[in-house]
Amino acid sequence: MDVRNAASSPTRRASPDYFTGTVFQDVINEAPAPARVRALRVSFEPGARTNWHTHPLGQTLHVLSGVGRVQAEGGPLREILPGDTVWISPGEKHWHGAAPGHAMVHLAIQESLDGEQAVWLERVTDDVYNAAPAA
Amino acid sequence: MDVRNAASSPTRRASPDYFTGTVFQDVINEAPAPARVRALRVSFEPGARTNWHTHPLGQTLHVLSGVGRVQAEGGPLREILPGDTVWISPGEKHWHGAAPGHAMVHLAIQESLDGEQAVWLERVTDDVYNAAPAA
């Protein structure tokens, strides 16, 4: 058994190669094999979002605070609020982030496959990001 | 992609077969195969705790509020506080719950193996539960 407090691991800034805007990540745990789950808390400034990307074994998002946006390729732009859970299927191309004018913090839980948690793709353009969310 | 709000799934009371005291569980997600992660929020009243148990692929706990206790078999009783993360190894016999006189809420993240998330064992006696935590 391993017990770690919140001060034991520094907050890291998410790579500008994979995110637009300022995004901070706090790792909750990276379970060693044979487990494969990774859990982190991700804090997006207003306007910040991931690039388009996929996860080999899917991803669970759970909004803790603020107002966010999420979209699967070919699907509607969805507004997400605290308490909302998003399940993204394995290989489903998507993006997520804060809403314009709102910060957002979510948990992100995914499983690595052969050491890979995500496949990063192109940036989310301002036109895509600023579209009106579905009702 | 599936988006669910917090009202879509009712809070359930944890089984008295596996828990002492009043414990509520809110499922965050149960990812479908080939994914295997299950995430939930667990709320313990003061004095409430799990039975001794194990997880086939380990478990990550992350304390959200209150004061709690966790112990692996043969190890010290540990006090846990908000922001603390506990990693329990696959097959490691342990228990967790609120501290005496304090409520506690934690995230629980584990992976199922052949449909099994946990193996439930005997109750945590009052003597074990009320021991002084390690410094």
C-alpha cells in the first residue's frame, strides 16, 4: 500500500503540442502493471482545449467545476457541467476543454494499452471550438 | 460518445454484507469491454468502513473530503485526508473508511478482471477500527 499526499507530485503544464491554451494536469495515480489505469485532474483556462485525439481503451471524463465542451468527430458539440460524466469509446476521435469564457476542471480516467494512453492529432480550430453547443 | 449528468443514476446504499455503517455509492462510470475500469464516489458516515477485501487488479483511492482511515493487513493504520491518493496493489488485503467522528468521501477507481472487481472478506472489528493511526 502506498499513500501520497497532494503535495508529493507537482502540477505540470500540459504540452502545447497537444493542447491549445493553458492547461494544468495533476496526476492522481498511474497504476503499475498488470493494472493499466491512469487518473488525473485536468484544469483548463477559458478557451483552452485538447487537440483532437483518441484513446486505445477509451476515456472517462467527470466534470468537477466550471463549464466545458466536448465533441466526437461528426457529432454535436456538447456543453458539460459539474457532475457530468463523459464516456469516450476506444478509438473515438474527440476533443474536450473549457467553454469560451469559463474555466473547467475534470477528472480524466483512461487505460494504457502497450504503454499508450492517447494518440494525438490536429488542433481544434477556433471555428470548431466556438460553434454553438447542441441544445 | 455518451454524456450523462449527475441526476441520471441514483445514489445506492452500499451492501451491509460488505460494509459496516452507512455508506453511499455514486457510480461515475463502468467502462464496457475491452476497457475494464470502474470509477465511483463513496461517502462514509463517521465510523463507517469497508470489510477487509482485495481487488484483483488493485485500487486507487483519492480522498475528496473529510478524514479517513486505511490499512493493509499487517501494516499500520493510516489516517487519510483530502487530496491523498492511496494505491492498493492487486490482491492486497485491506480496508478503508471514515475516521471515528468524521465523515469521508473518496473516489474509488479499480479494474475488473473476468467481471470481478473485489473479493469481500470479514468485517473490520471495532478494536482494529479504533486503533490509533500511525504518526
